[in-house]
Amino acid sequence: MRHHGAHAAPAHDDERLSTHVQRIAAALGQAGDEVAPELVAASLADIAQVEKRLALGVDRTVVALVGGTGSGKSSLFNAISRLRFADVGAIRPTTDRAAACVWGGSATELLDFLEVSDHRRIGRESVLDADEEQALHGLVLLDMPDHDSVAEAHADQVDRLLPLVDMLIWVVDPQKYADHALHDRYLRALADRQEAMLVLVNQVDTIPAAAVPRVVESVRDLLRADGLGGVEVITTSAVTGQGIADVREILALTVARSSTAARTAEAEIGAVARRLRAAVGKDEPALGSSEVAAAAGELSRAAGVGSVADSVRAAVERVRSSALARPEPPATGAVEAVRGRWLAAATAGLPERWERAVTQAVPSAESLRGSVSSAVDGVPLPQVRRPALLALQVGGLALAALGVLALVLGAVGALGAGDLPGGVLLGVGAGLLVLGGASVVVARVSRGSQGERAAARYRQEVEERVGEVVRRELAAPTVAVLERHRTLRLALDAAAAQDG
């Protein structure tokens, strides 16, 4: 026989799809006005329909035996299920109500939806044959009403159920396989479902063995004429058991792949995701510590922090006291420029609604200006007087002066003018001069170094305070909006990926 391709068994399709649905719905709730209301409404309506479908359990695979009066499908139903449950008529073998055999659980909600009566349902597995029937776990096998029944309600029931099943098994008998009702009303109209279709030429035990190949080839010719050349044809007999094992193997392979309900739900979720994808950008703009630091630096400079730091450095370096420059409120234009550059970077690539949300979340330039001014004013100006260095410099100058005096007196003594120890005074003077000069140089270098450090500390503290303002008033509200955007984007990407 020619086997249908095997597929890996789906891992809890209903749970996986429910996760996607719930994730999109939750993300839409967080997105708020950043997605057009009419688009949200349409998407939530579609999601509600998918949830109804999921509630039925998409891990179930529904297979329907469909055939005309006397085709023997009820006997096949019993043979495939290995039970005697479906009606097998003696005089007029007509199936007037759908029956269902369920492998693994009750599938109550699904069978209610399919409108299969309670007394027409049976569970297949038991502790005695669970291993033998495990390959069909998740299968719901329907014995459908005869499609050619004189009762119009029977045909209507077939018409209603056919779109809901995952695989159609058409049962024909060797005498009526060319039935016009079967081909005209059903088979030709279902050409797009031939990959999920199987034709059983049943009751082959009622015709000579030599005639079976001719009947099968005639059936295949008719199927090709209906545009169903890809449909597999198997000969079966409920009496002899011929072909039953092959049918069960195909059913096992069908159960091993996602059900039509799962694939339909995937497609619907994917369609919702693709429709919503235009409402989000490809990614979120990158905003990190470097962008915060850059904005803080610009705002600090706009507040005159550079001039204040320069005045601190100069005041520490000088011996005389000097006034320090004072920070000023940053110019409104400068703050607007910083805010504008931030928004341009924070909204790059975002749709208009998300761009507007970021802009509205960030405080105005005037509010930002006030916060920056308060932050800068909150940093105290450093103490610029350094008494120890001043004492070192004054002492050094005094020592140098004494050294010069000693050198002069030593020179006088060396020339014999007066009773002075010239050599000693010259040595002492040179030593005092070197020591005093060194003290002055050390004091000057130290003042310069301490001035640089004081200016750097002041600048750093101001930029840290302004950085806190940037994080609080620019970064935090921006990130809050972008996180909502990211949540929706990732939910849509995940849903689109599983559909692809």
C-alpha cells in the first residue's frame, strides 16, 4: 500500500495555541490606544472564535466514515474499532444518526458540538488493550448518516459535519462506486481536501478476486476525473478483515499530526498576528546607559556646569580667594533640543501611535528644565580654601626669604666685611632657599591637582544628579511604553512563527 507521510506527534496543540491566544490578548490589553481601536476589536473578536474552537480540544483528530446506503461502512466502523457498536442493518442497512468511537477520553464537548447523541458514543480504550490502541489515542471516529438517504435530514447532517472533520474516508461498494450523488455533490467539491481523504472499496469479498483490480482501477479513473488523483484507494472487507490493518495504520499516521482544528486555529492566530503586525515596529530602539549619559552631559553643560567647574579649579589653584561661578537654569532651547533628540532616538521605526505615546509620556521641555535646575542647585559648591597648602606655601616663601638673607650675610662675611661666618651662612642660606622653593612648588602643584579633582568631583556629582533626572523623566516613561510595544511585538512574532 502507499502510505501517507508520517508526522511528529503534536505536543499539546490546545495548550500551545491557547498560550499564543492568551499572550496576544494580554498584550493587546497592555497596548491600549497604541493600536487602533477598530483593529483591536476585530482581533479580539477573532481571538474569541479561536478560543471557542480551542475549548473543544484541538488535540482530537476527527475522522468520518462517509458512504451511501448499503456500502457497509457501519460494519467497517465496527471492524476498525474492533467493537460491535454501530448499527448493521439486515434488510435495509441505513445509518440515520452519527455514531462516534473515541480513543483516549470522552471528548464530551467536541461530540456535543458535533451533535452526536449521548447513546451513540463509545470509548475505545481500556486497561486490557490500551497499549494496542495507543497509536490511535486522540482519534474520534464517526460513522456518518448515509449521504444518499431519502431522508433529507440525513444528507443535511452529512453536509454540516463534513467541514468539521480532519479526514474523510469514503466507503463505496463494488456495485455503486460510480454513484452520481457521491461524485457530483461531494467528491468534486472536495478536491482541495484530497490530502486528507481516503477511499475504501468495501465488500470486495462479494465479488470474484479477479474482478477486484478492475473495480479499483475504475474507481481511480473516476477519482482522477473528479480532480482527486492523489486520493489513496484501499480494498476492504469487514467480513474477512482485508485492508482493516492498513486503514488503522493510516489513521494512526493521521492522529500523529496536528488536527484540522489545530491547523485552522494556527492559521487564524497567524492571520490575527499578521494583521496586527503593521501596528508595531520591527524592533524597539536601543536606549541604554550611554544614551542617558549623553543626555545628562548635554543638560549639565546647558546649566553652565563647565564654567562652575572651571571656577572651582581656578579658585583652588589661586592663593588669593576668588568668587566661584554659579550654575544657571539651562536655556529652554537647549533643553528642547536634548528632549527632541531623545524622542527621535526613542521612537525611531515605531508606528505613529507608539511614537505619540512616547512623546506624551515624556515631560515637557519646561518641566524637564525645572528638574535639571533643581538637581544642579542641589549640588553644593566645593570648599576651595586649602589652609594646609596655604601654610605650606607661606612657610616656603618665608624659608626662601630667610635663605636669601642668609646668602647675603654669608657673602658679606666671605668678603671679610664684618665678623660673620661667611661659609656657614652661605650653606645655610642655600639650604633654606632650596627647602623654601621646594615647599612653594609642592604647594602650587598640589593646589593644581586638588583643583582638578575638585572640579571633576563637582562635574561628576552634577552629572549624576542630572542623570537621575534623565532616567526618571526621559528613560523610565520611554521604557514603559517600549516594554508594552515589545510585549505585543514578541507575542505577534511568536504567533506568526508557529503558523509559518
